[in-house]
Amino acid sequence: MYLKRLEVQGFKSFAQKTVLDFLPPKNGRFSITGVVGPNGSGKSNISDAIRWVMGEQSMKTLRGKKSEDVIFNGSASKGQLGMAEVVLILDNSDARVLPEYAEINITRRLYRDGNSEYLVNGSPARLFDIHLLLAKAQFAENSYSVVGQGTIDQLLTVSPSERKDFLDEASGIKEFQIKRHQSQLKLTRSLENMDTAERLITEVEPHLKMLHKQVKKLEKR
Ligand code: ATP
């Protein structure tokens, strides 16, 4: 699996639809793509777009304050846009996730009115689905797959448990940790439901006994 294409439209400085095609591996070796340009031309906005489409929620990481800061805000020649869209296309010919698809397209959209959506291969998805999919692909927004300025320093100075998070994603156990967390939540909810059911039974039981007595009396009569 590798990053095949990135399509950005209305995201930060990318008013026009911009498509970045990344080279496929050659002779078993992955390619390297460099993005060059003057200061402030939007190089880091590309890595922000990759983080964002993978579900990044922290506006600090995305170098903004409010979520709508990622929508193109207008320039001297063009007015502001109403929607930001980023599509990340992963080559899945090794069938690492969703084996029925040769390509996996993850889309994230945000509208100025606050509505937002995620799509996986054109079908609506939840943020949880994106997290699970990326965890299966061992590719996630928090991991070493996006190494930003200062990430290495941070990796050396964080606490051992935070450092373990990086290693968990690299080793592929994140998927199971997410599933375990979901199961634990379901279990807690089921225990709560059982508790409510038991309380209801205790409440209804005396009434039921009384009704039984009344039925017997009526039958005798
Ligand atoms: P440097 O080399 O200094 O790190 P860079 O090439 O990485 O810069 P970015 O930080 O990616 O540049 O881009 C900054 C530019 O993006 C600024 O010109 C800023 O005005 C523009 N920008 C950021 N958000 C928006 C937005 N919502 N609408 C329009 N332009 C935006």
C-alpha cells in the first residue's frame, strides 16, 4: 500500500482543484517526492491536507484556530469558498485492507455552515471507520506516517507511554486496540442496560404477584 494521489480543493491556500500524483514503486523501491517553493507558498498546507483527510481533529496541529480556518478564505483575486475537500487515494493492490478494492479513496469535506462528512470509496463513513481503516493499513494521523517539524524532538522527549503509541501504530496492534476499546464501551453499555432491566423487574415483581392473586380469585369465582 502506498500514497498514490492527493486531490485538494478549497483547502487552505488551494482554491483551485490541485492534484498531486505520486510515483509508484519501481523495482521494489518507493519513490520520494519533494515539494519546493518560497516561504508561505503553501508547502506545509499539503501535509496539513494529508493530516486533515486522515481525521485530524486538533486545530493546533493543523495550524488554525477554528475548524473553518481550513476552508479557502479568499485572496486578492478570488473570493472565499464555501467548502474544503481533500481526497486521499491509496493504492491497495496488495489488498492490505478492503481486498475488493484496488484503490482506497478517503474523502473529507467541511462546509462553511459547519456540516462535514467523510466518505470511503464514495460511501459515507464515520470518523471511527476512517480510524479503523487507517489502523489496519498501519497508516494513521498520529503516527510516524506524518512526521512534521519537531516530531522527532517530540518523540525523544515524550513520556514512555506516549512513545509507546507510535510503536503500537507501527506494529499494527492499533486496530485491535481500537476494536477492544469499542467492545469495552459496548460491554459497559450492556451492563448499564442489564442494571436498568433488573431495577424494572424489581419494581414490577410485587405488582405481578398481586395480579396473579387477583387472577386466582377471579378463577375461583
Ligand atoms: P514556509 O516555507 O514558511 O513554512 P509554506 O510554503 O509551508 O511556508 P504554508 O505555511 O503551507 O506555506 O502556507 C501558508 C499560506 O497559506 C499563507 O500564505 C496563508 O495565507 C495561506 N493560507 C492558510 N490558510 C488559508 C485559508 N484558509 N485561505 C487562504 N489561504 C490560506
